[in-house]
Amino acid sequence: MSALDPMAAELAEHTIDDKPYWFRVDRRDFLKLFGGGLLVCLTERSILAQESGRTFGSHELPDDIAAWLAIAPDSQVTVMTGKVEVGQNIRTSLAQQVAEELRVPFDSITMLMGDTDLVPWDAGTFGSRTTPTMGPQLRKMAAAARQVLLEMAGKRWNADATKLVAADGKVTDPHSGQSLRYGELTRGEKLTQTIAADTSLTAASDWKIAGTAVPKVNGRDFVTGKHKYPSDIVRPEMMFGKVLRPEGYNAALVSLDASKAEKIPGVTVVHDGNFIGVAAPDLPTAERGLSALHANWNVPAQPSNQGLFESLKQSSAGKQDEDSPAQSTEAVSQAIAAAPVKLHQQYTVQYIAHSPLEPRAAVAEWNNGKVTVWTGTQRPFGVRDELMAAFHLPVEKVRVLQPDMGSGYGGKHTGEAAVEAARLAKATGKPVKVVWTREEEFTWAYFRPAGLIEISSGATHDGTLVGWEHHNYNSGPAAITTPYNVTHQLSQYHPADSPLRQGSYRSLAATANNFARESHMDEMAHTVGMDPVEFRMKNLTDARLRAVLQAAADKFKWGASKSTSQRGFGIACGTDKGGYVATCAEVEIDPPDKKIKIRRVVQAWESGAIINPDGLRNQVSGAIVQGIGGALFEQIRFANGRILNAHFAQYRVPRFSDAPQIEVVLIDRRDLPSAGAGESGIIGVAPAVGNAIFAATGTRLRNMPLVPNGRIV
Amino acid sequence: MSDFILKINGTDRHVSASPDESLLSVLRDRLDLTGTKYGCGEGQCAACTVLLDGKPVHSCLTSVVAAAKSNITTIEGLEKNGGLSPVQQAFVEEGAFQCGYCTSGMVLRATALLQATPHPTEDQIVSYMNPNICRCGVYPRIIAAVQRASGSPEKAGGQ
């Protein structure tokens, strides 16, 4: 991983490399893998470890138009992309961009997404990358295709292509008045031309389809139940699979008695390596088979929430993040020490679960040694790699398809259910569906990392920041650098040993880092006796961040009324992944029991040129609501390798009654490239709410979730 | 296994299942009515909501035996002559979904609400709809969709 390779850096922060399963490698497979001559004794684990190296370095995006889009004789356009639709609305927003550049009606576009046999390789749908990278990629392809179509028409008519016009799915010769639909020009032939490096794109100021509030393309299928999610896929003679989970993390199997399960008619038991599962013709029978398995496990003693943050910090000693090398702290500490106003505070965030409403699900089937898997994942090609590694298959023997799924929020980068279904399907010779239970999803997926953040700062009496030091233990480096002007500053991420499996979550560590920073900024503002907006503006020159801060404050009417003991107003802002956000929160505190209710949130957002204002508004608003969960009450409780609250009854997520009145202010910067907007809308909520609670009560809450029991303790 | 006749969306459907099997499992896995979703199996998320004689229930906690006595309405049964129901139409018009996985349950519960209370206040909508989880956080738009379907001019959320 190096700073020179942004894809590598991004994947490293988003990808989970541990492989939950190792299957026994039989002699035949072994020889296929390593050839006859290799006689080194490898354990099964080390074989997989050797294979787990990332392979993205060898992937190059194809530059021929045909790899990305096809025009049928009826002029319908199919666009191929490895990005997947998980609710963020890119099926619509990407199609808008292609329609714009290709000059075709929006409804002539069909997006073919996330099918590894049919679309160009893609690292995955994460990091708010679809809009800034896949958008321009497809626009370029569409613009090049339009040029090719003009030239084809020119040849056909013996006319000067530069004098022809492409619009509304047709090429027209304004001189002669004749026109041909795209499909009549291509006659079903592939556009094999490669794109020129200088392909120019339509300026956002000239957009007619992009930039408009086109409704979600297949919205009707979601209100009628017609849409088939991964867990809805049915194949002929399909069986249902269940997996025996260990009693805790890192458990060792002591004994397994499968005899009772094997006696149940229809039940197949598979025990291979560390995988134990059952398959049966229907789900209730599979469930009976699972509960008839008798296993004894040895679960080692493991950490709990108790002492978590101390142990994260301790375990970080001696570890170094390659992207964030140790820096000298001397000048920064001196600046802070010499400052007339100093603050040093600690902030924490707990592990939280994505809990997408559709849990992990997969249907796998084998045909002539090739496995095809329908599954819910943000990384179809990553899951393909997992299947290749698990079953020692070459790339052409694995196909992964990703039907638009029941969300992910960064939580579905891995392919556990796909591997499980494929293993059971291999054993039974029939397609097998595996759908995780809610408890499995809470326990055996992965979590947003917990973290400890320490910030030291110094300011002058007039509110000028002079020193800033920010250390993040375990939760991650995203948005760790302060956007404020501070001469002497140091921001460092310290990797640590996580007791739980952790990984990507909407906005990664930007939520944690921004919570700590913006809470600290609020505290410093109060310490130097300045208004929180004024204090921020005084230390901020970034024009885009200033603009959203001002827009949010204006819409909220910041400063118009003073906080009281029962009503607090708070503000926070931040930037990450090209998105700029400012959030104002109004919080109500019920006097007798100090219960917290967020009444109103105003959020201003800017991420360059807006591709679909309605989709964007939906994302920004949804991020606020989801952010309320992590801000107020979501946290995973664990002890000794077990999750103690693996159910919605015990793990509270935001509901209707938690949603405040939400006002979103969008700033459309058509002069700037579009950035992704599915994530960073979440980063302002927790600090704005915490700051509002302080404004009302004088109690500074520095640990997320702020009020796990709903009230200030 | 026993044989049941279930009245689903106005049609008698014959199905073999064990009597304690959940209605959810029977609908999804035996009748391929996959519009009804599994979310938790514990009656906590209401993604599996269906209507029994017009009343919303968690199909994951309802046995097929219990359901056999009632008229069952699933999301597949709301369209009339190829047209969306007013609630479905309002969800489309408000864009009241992101991933859409909760939508079936939301639409059905909202349908039941408007049957019982044709013009609910915002507080009534919130308290009636509260069993249903939307992890994408589209609640304000769903409230607006219910209001739209009820013919109420005022909009919730304001976003």
C-alpha cells in the first residue's frame, strides 16, 4: 500500500481480508493448484493465506466502448457497470449521465450492474466512488459512442459528420433533413472503437437530463413487491441451507455429533474444514437439521466493552499506519503549551452494526464445474475472488450476480453467505439458498470500528487556533485532518488490535473523527467565549465549507433564539470525500427524566454539480436519520467472544418516532465536478446533537452513543 | 406436513406445510410470494408485515394455522386492474424508499392505517407506523406519502 496507489489505499481501508472458511483441499485440487512437482507441506490455512493477496493491480479498465455500452437494433441502450445498486440510487443517476452524453431519452437506458460475467471488473461500490469515477467513465464512453454514431451516419450519407446532429436517440442531417435512429445505424453491431483520450464531456451547465429529479427507474417494482432481491431468488429444485455457528468468536470445535441431524429425511450435513452446515428441501427442515446438530465448542476468554478503549490504545503501541507515518509532535506540543487557552479531551465511539434490513443472502448453483451465485454484496468481484479462493477455481468458473439489494451501508463487502451456499450446493448437487438470520447478521458480519480519540488544542484569547493534535486509536484515518487553519497541527491514526471483526461503515472513521473534532471545536468556542459559528468562521478559509456552514446557519436561523435548559441548539460541519456538510440540531430535553428528543435538523450539503437533486436529498436526509442511531443509542455490547445484544429488541435503531423534522439545503455547484453523496451526510449529526445537549444542559457528552438509554446520565 | 387452503389476495391457495410453520416462510418459500420480506424473524422490524382481515401482523410470528382462518393480503394483492393503490402511488410520487426492502411492509401498514383512520395526524402516523424499521432512514418521506395517500395537503418532514 502506498500513497501513489489511491485504489490500493482505498481498498485497504474498505476491505476485510480475513477468510471465515477454509475447506479441505483434496489431493486432486492440490495438484491442480501447485502442479505435481511441489512437495512443500503447507497447512490448509497457509494455502489460503498465499491466495489472499489482492489482485486489483492486474485489472485495467477496458477502453473499448462495447465493454461498457451496447445499442440494440431497437435503439435500446444497455450500460454495463460493476457498481451495484444498494438503495443509493445510482441505477438512476448513472443512467441519467449516459442518457445526457449519448443524447438519448432517459427511458431507453437499461443498466446492467454487478454481473461478473457481463460487466467490466470493478473494485466495489464503496468510498463514494461511483459518482466521481464511474460517472465520468460512463459519460466518456457515451460521448465517444455518440461521436462514432455521427461518423457512421456521415459515412452512410456521404456527409460531413461534423455537420450532423445527435439528439433524442437519432442522428439528423439538418441540411437534408434525413435522420436515422441509433439502432438503425449500428444494426446490432458492437461499437468496438476505443475512446480517445481527449473525449470532451457536456458541461454540467448544459445538462438537460443529468441534473434533474428523475424518479427512481424501477420505483414501481418496489411498491408492488415485484423486485427480486438476492434473498428472493429461486432456482429449480432449490434447497435451503443453514450454517452451524460457533458458540463464540475464535471458538475451537471440540466434538460434533451429526447423527441425529443426518437421520432427518432430506437433510444433508456438510462438515468440511471449519465449515459445518446443513441443507434440506425446505427451510423448516433445514432449521430442524441445524438444531439437531450437537457440537461442543471451546471458546477462549476474550475482551468485553469493559476496558475496551484502554486496551485499544495499549495495543496500538509499536504499530504504525503506513499512510500516516509518525510525525514529530514537538512543535505542535510547544505551540499548545504556549497557548493562553488549552484543552485536552478524550472521545470514544463504540462498535456499531450496519444491520441492513436484508441480511446476507445467497443462492448458489453448480453447472459443469462452474458456480453461479446470486448474492447481496457491494463487491461482486471481491466475492468472485473469495469463491475462487475457497473452491480453487479459475476465474471463468465463477459468476457472481448482484440483484439490487436491501442495502449495505458499507456492511456487505464480504461474501460469507455466497461461500456457504456454494459449499452446500456443491455437496447436494442442487442450488442452495442461504439467508442469514438477524442474529447471524448482528454477530457474524463485521462492525464499524470502535475508537478512542484524543485531541489537544491551543488558542489565543481572541479565538485563533494555534495548535492542534488529534490521535485516533483504531477507528480509522478518514477525515482525520482538521479543515481549520492551524499553523501547528498533527493528526495521526494508530492501528490497534480489535477484539471484534471490524470493517467499512458509511463514511468510515469520518463520523468518529468529525464528532471528536467538532465537539472539541464547540468546547473551545465556549472556553474562549465565542459563538460556535463565529469561532469556526474565524479559523476557516475553505470557501466550500464556509458556504455550507453559512447556509445551514441561515436556514436554521442560528442565533435567533437562545438555548434554554429544555431546548438546545448545536452546530457542526465537516468535509470528506468531496462532500461538504454543515448540520444544525435542535434538541429537546424533558426536565424530569432528562430524556432527549431531536426535534429539528437542518443540513446544508454541497458536493459539486448535482446529478439528481431528489436522489441527493433522499441520501442526505437518510444519512441524518441513520446518523441519529450512532449518535444517540446504537452500540454493540460484547463479552467473551459473544454479542450480547444481537437483536433489534436489544439493539435500538432509529424508528419513525426518532426522526426529527429535517430540512436539507442543497448547494448546486455546476462549476465543480460531482462528488459522491451517499456517505458524508452522516458526519455532522452526532457533534451537532452533542453540542446542542451541551448548550441546553452544560453537560458535555464525549462518548458515542451519547445517550445509550435515551437520557442524559 | 398438513394441507391448508389460504385465502391470499382474494384467491384460494392450496399449500402443504407443517402447522407451526410461519406464514412468512409459507408465503415466500412455498408460494413464491417474495414481496413479503424477512428482516428479523422476531417481530421487531415489521418487514414481513401482511394484513389478516385488514389488520397488520408480523407474518414471521404468525403460524400458517392461525393465518388459514383469515383473508390474507400481501403486497402482491394491492394493485387493482393493473393500477397502483393510492398508498402505492403515493410512495412512488414521494420517492419514499431507498433500497426498498422495507417498502412492502410500510405500504401494507399504511394501507391498514388509512382504512381505520382515513385522515391521520402526523402523530397518529408516527405511532401507528412505528413498528416498521427503515434502515435507510426514509421516515419523513414515508410520512409524507401516507399524508399524500390520505389526501391531506400538509407535508411532513419538509425536507
